[in-house]
Amino acid sequence: ADENDSRSEENVDENENMWTRIKLWLCWSWTYLWGVWFLLIVFLLWILRTPLRLRENINYSAMVMSSLSPKFYVALTGTSSLISGVILMFEWLYYRRYGQSFIESISVRYLSPILGGSDTPTTTPDCKVWRNPMNLFRGAEYARYREATRHSALTVYDVDLTAQDHQAFFSREQDLESENQANAIMYKAWREKKDKSRIELAEKALAVDPNCVSALVLLAEEKAQTILEVEKLFKHAHRSAESQLKRMQQMVREGHRESISDLHQRRETNLCVYIRRRLAMCARKLGRYREAAKLMKDLIKEFPLMNVLNVHENLVEVLLEMQAYSEVQQVLAKYDDISLPKSATICYTVALLKARSVCEKFSPENASRRGLSPTEVTAVDAIHRAVEFNPHVPKYLLEQKSVVLPPEHILKRGDSEAVAYAFNHLQHWKRVEGALTLLHCTWEGAFRLIPYPLEKGHLFHPYPACTENADRELLPCEPQDYCIVCWMHCMEIAVLVRRKN
């Protein structure tokens, strides 16, 4: 039986080698097939030269060409010049609007694959979607907006991605077999699609275990209606998570490490980091900026490898709100490194700080008359760098496009990232007098350095062509229905004023 199997395998290998040779021979033959076609056409013309009267037709065409008057050539030249001028004007307008040549883009996109210019498939690659580090609270902000406007600011795709993140972050399969029934209930809760079902299961788990951290986190994210309620629930969750983590570390020090899995310990650590970050965001939303900055700095110091949460972007926004520009510069010096992933927050904050040093004295008329100074050139280069990374941001900062509620996930260099950045940082650009004027005058100049952003970049990789489809899944279909009039911030201020009174 073994000999028969080996013989059948050898036969299969021989057949595969034969088919491979045939394919290679066909590919080689197609390379020189054009020469065979050329010789065949020449041979047919030679055979059919008498029936087709080739010599007489050639002599007649030569006689017609020699009898044409100069007016014909003048008309032909004028017509061709007019057509060329129209094509040139269309090319110039297309280049001004899209930053690339229409003819070249058509040839690269459609003709090159047909003519064999590219062996790679033309399928659109998948773009990586990131968790929005400044994402809002589902119950205290998104749900209130939905109740006020009868529109949902989150797409189904975005909500599904958040559910996957929560399942990976807060639950594990061993919870189903846990002695604590609350963990088994929360394992089911994180997999429920309906908001009401998740909240009901979380309340049920909290009734079983009043200190269930996962249940407290879910209720803080999705049930609490104000930031004060969110903060209260997260503080309770933080006390419970800290005590569980300390108990676990104590067991490890006493030599009971085999009873605690690495996955369980990682889950508890993730919970503590997540809760502390959300507490810092609550403090920032309630106006306690110094407390928020301290919490975020402590997180970065204690967990430097937790880059998935991008806490440094939260810290940059808080420091900008405090107008602590020197501290912002220190954070950027650490994270604006060539080896670290970039974001719109990093690139545009660098541009804002560069613009801040020159925008007070900047004037478009003076710049066009005397040219740019070295510091102004540095600021313009920073703006061009930021625009190359994400070209969607300037239109939101200049309020040429409506700002919408940011999604819970963003696509780096995409429209969703631009929405999230403008929602949180537009006020910082407005606070720096003249910064938006400098941006308005210079941002379009970035496309002179990258006339073909989809094919070749200047400081970054070419702009990904797959962002449009991913952004369509992350952002609402009709952005005009989701315009922000700062209603949420006004409501929070009103609540605080009422409590003080």
C-alpha cells in the first residue's frame, strides 16, 4: 500500500511538472508571437498585391496628397491646434482639482493592466482600522445625541468593531467555566448585539457580584447618561480592579503562579489601564485638566508598551487645552519619531506649534511681496507634511466641510481620522490667532510636491487608495444630518452650573 501511494504521488508530481513546462512554453511563445503576426500580415499583403491593386492605390493616394492646396494644411493645423488647446485646458483644470494628470491616471489604471504593464492584481487592499483614542461615551454622548436628533452617529460596522474589541479586551473563554457566575454572565453580555440586552445582563451580573469590574465598565460606557455618572461608575470599577490585580500579584509572589494564567493576568491589567484612561477622559471633560494630564502621564510612565490605546494623543489634547505648549513639544519630541506610527494628531499638532511662532506676523500680501522667512518656511513645510499624511483635515479645520460626531474607529490618513481630529482640535487652532489663515494660504501647496499622491509620496508612503471604502463604512451616509452645534458641551456645562448652584 505504501509503494502504491508513493507511485501515485510520483505520478501526480510528474503531471504537475508537465503542466508547469507547458505553461512556461506558452508564456515564452506569447512573448514572440507579435513577430509571427507581423510576418503573416506581410505575407498576406504580398500574396494579395494584385487583387487589392496595391500599387495603383498607392500611386492614387500620392496624387491626391500632391493636389491638396495650402488652405487645407492651414485648416488642418488650426483644427489640430484647437483640439490640443482644449485637451491642455482640460488637463490643467483636472490637475488643479485632483493633483494628477487625467490621461496618465487613465493609462496607469486601465490601459497598463490590459497591455501587461503590471503583473499584480488590481484588487483594493484592506486598510487597517484603529481604535479612536478620543472616542466618546456611548451612553452619555452618542445615545443622548440619538435621542435629541433621532439619528445614530455610529454605523453598524463601527459598532461591530467595538464589540470585537471589547470581547478581546474584557472577556475570555475560561469565564464560562469560572466559579464566579458574574464572569460567565458578562461573557455573554459582551457578545450581545442589542444595547438593552447588554445592559440587562450587566445589571444581572452586578446583582450577583457588586464588584464585577466588567459589568461596571459596560454600564459606565452604555447606560450612564452624564459624565458625572460615568466617572462614578468608573471609580467604583477602578477600586475593584486594583484590588483584584493586587490580590493576583500577591498570589504570584507567594508562588501560586500556576493557578493564574497569563491571559487572566493580562485581562486584569488591560481593565486597569482602560479604566484609568477613561477616568482621565472624564476629568478632562469636566474641566479638571491638571488631574487628567497627571493621570495620563502616570499611565504612560507605568505602561510604556500599551501603545494600542494611544494615551499620548489624549495627553496632547489636554495639554493644548491647558495651553502648555512647552509640554506638548516634549511629548511630540518623544512620539514624532521615524520608527513610530504617525497620526493626524501628531502631524497637525507639530504644524500648529510651528505656525504659532510665525502666524501673528504672517500676512499673505507681505509674503508674496518679500517672500517667506526661514521660520515661515519651516512652518509651511510642517503644514505640507501634515497635509501629505492626511489631506482631509484642512477642509474640516477651515470649516469647508461639516464636522460630525467622530466614529469609535478611525482609518489613519482617511476621512474618519480627519473628522475625529477636527472634532477635538478645531478649538485649539482657533485659539492660536492667525493659524487658520496660514493654513488656508499654504495647505494646497503640498500637492505641488506630490502631484501623484496615489503613486508616489514625498515624506510618507503613497496615499492608500482603499480609504474611501473603509471610510464609507465608518462614517454616516449623510453627514449634513449629524452636524455638531456644541450641544453636548453646553449640556454638560449646564449640569455643572446647576450642581454648583
